Amino acid sequence: MVRMFLTPRMSGPVATGRREKSDHATVEEAQAAYDGHPNRSDLEALIYVDGAPTWVGTVDQRGRVSWAAWRIH
């Protein structure tokens, strides 16, 4: 199962905790959903595959989406 959570980007010291959840058949489908989200510039995406975080998506100042493998620091 592929599940994506969208959370508001941290613009200050405290996040709101509000998030959207959606299920998808593939990682590519989840990434496409984030790429097409009307408020993606205000959100970060985290994709879980079989319960494990795998991809994080962000949007830069020009509106370009980038994906990176999730790593715990």
C-alpha cells in the first residue's frame, strides 16, 4: 500500500499538525497527485510504502517539485 501525507510547510517555529492523507496504487501515482495539488507550494509530501516512509516531496520558490529518498538523521 502507498499512502501519502501532506503537511503544511514550516513557516514558523510551530507546525499546525493539520495534514491530508490519501492512498494510491503506486509511488508514481502519489507523486503525480502532489505534483498536481493546487496548494502544493504550501505543503510538503511524505510517501509511505507498506508503512515505511520512503519519499519526501517539496516545492522550491519557482514552483518546481523535487523528490528525495527519506532518511532519518
